[in-house]
Amino acid sequence: MDKQARVTPDRLTFLDSLRGLAAIYVVLYHVLAMPAPPLHAGPILGPMVSLGGSGVALFFVISAFSLCYTMPRHQNSGLPLVSFYTHRVFRIAPLFFVLLAFSLWRDGRGANAGHGIGETAANLAFTFNLFDGWQEGIVWASWAVGVEMIFYAVFPLFFASIRNAFSALVLCVASTALALAVQHGLTGELQERLIGPFGLLRHLPVFALGILSYHLYGPLKHLAERGKALAALAFVGASAIAGACLALALRSGFVGSMETWIAMGAIYAMLLLALAMAPWRVLVNRATRYLGTISYSVYLGHPIVVAALIPVFRRVEEAIGSASISYLACAALTLAGTLPLAGVSFRFVEKPGIRLGKRFVDRLRSTRGTPLAVAPSDP
């Protein structure tokens, strides 16, 4: 157990590691799924990698947890909503806008139709998730950013009204019940927009699970070391049982994509709490923490690398007979290209944007005579 990985004054490092693992899981999935036809990963790796898209659900659980964790510091800043929204925008927008500019250039070359002014404006305003046909975003894989930004918009209301684990559990149950009701035709024509792949209601139960995890973490972190170890084992065991049940349900056809998504969110929430109680070094270490630091750049940047490497993937498949080995080789090539680029973009795009947001809030506090507090940061 890495005792230094539990909690630092400003960061919960197990969250960094989970972000990094989530990003890598999504990359592994897209290596498999983005080529048309998709790659083959063999009978053992294939089923595991095919669920890699659910790494975004892990991102959502972590996001809700970390927003709850940092919100008190925004409240203590003297300008709570300004501080919260400014930090969110300056954390997300710089890299997104750089890749948006690249994507507009990429999609508008030659005979390509490109994107209209309205669609571009919706992406600049992070409202593309609200418009039919634009929900996927111009930047590849940015649909998740669109969902996140809508959640950011309403998060302060959730934080103000959900004060304990019981109310968070009520939100989990109510949002899941509502999503299932909509799935069965409660809202008619609005059904696809609300619970389709990019609808907020589809993902709200997963965000709610992150909020619940935060409220459970509060009392659990005060347990003695033995109690934390037992709690971690309990969460791991519960997640394993839930995973086995989900696998059986999927094999039997009892659950659909939305139920699977919510179930994966619950499994990830339990794994988050397990690592919060016992941040095992095999998962929470310097390498995974670094991956978490650059995870946003990894997530938004990797589809470009995968797309560029698809012709290479085909040659690798032809040269290597084994599906599993050829897939692993393609994944290694993708990570070899993605991680250095992500490190560069974090250093030269993300970090300056984060610093600019903090300076903006600090300057606004000073001009209004608000005492400067410790600047909130993502845990």
C-alpha cells in the first residue's frame, strides 16, 4: 500500500491514477473500434477491450466526485460561482479550442463540406450537445466534453441540494428510474435526445454515483487502517460480483446499452472507493498519476493518432498472424504516439490555461476587495 498516495493537502492522488487508467482504457477501445472494419483482439482480450468505451463512465464518476471535493474551496473564495465556472472553462477550453481549430482545418479541406457557422458557434459555446446532429462534436470524441459542460452548468444546484449520502442515493435512484421511464416512451419524441448516447439524462445516474461516492468517502476516510483495508476489500468484492452479474445479463440479453452504462458506473464508483481506502501501489503510482495528469490531452488527442495509424494497423495485422499479438502491437504504437503528444499539449496548452484561470479569479478578488484564498484545483 502506498501511504503517500492517499491524500495530499490539495490532491487526492488516487483520482489522478484513476483518470489515467480511464484514459488508457478508452484509447485501447478506440484502437480496436475506430478502424473500419474493426481490429480483432482475440477471444481473451477482445471482450475486455470492447468495454473500454465505458472508461468515459469512469471519467464521469471521477468528475462528479472531484467537483464535490473542490466546491467548498470555491465557496470559501468569496466569489463561489465565478471561481467555479472560471476554473472549469479555463481547464477545458484551451485544449478544446486548439483541437477545434485543427478539426475545422481537417474537415474543410478540398472537397470536404466542412462545418457551418452555427455548428462552429455551438462548439465554441460548448452547447453542441443540445442540437440534433451536432452532439458528437467537431473535435473527435468531444461528445463527452459536451456532456460534461452541461453537467458543470447545473452542478452547483446539485451540490447545494445534496448534503449527505442519503440524498445522493435518492438522486441515484430517481435519475435511474427517470432514465428507464424515458427509455420506455415516457417523453415520446424527446426520448432520443434525453437518453440517446449523448443525452444528459443517460449519464446523470453515473454522475450521481460520483456524488454518492464523495459523500460515502467523507465518513469512510476516518476509519482506522484496518477498517479501511476491510472496506476496500468489500468494495472490490462487491464490484466483482456486480461485474459477474452484468456479464451474465449481457450474455443473456437481459440488459441494454443504457442499463450497462449505469451498471458500469456503479462498478467504477465501488472501485474508486476501494482505491480511496487502500491506494494499492500497483494502481496508484508515479506512472499512473502522470497518466492522470495528462489524461485530458490523451483523451482528446488519441483519436487523431489512431486515425493516422490505421494503415499501419492493417500492415501489422498482415505481418502478425495472432490477433491478440497484432492488437497489442497496434495499441503499443498508438500509446507511443499519443503519450508524448499529450505531454507536450499539457505543458504548453493545458497548464498555461489553468494558470490563466487562477490569475483571472485572483485579480477579480483583489479588485473587489475579496481576501485571497487558496486557489481551488482539481484533486
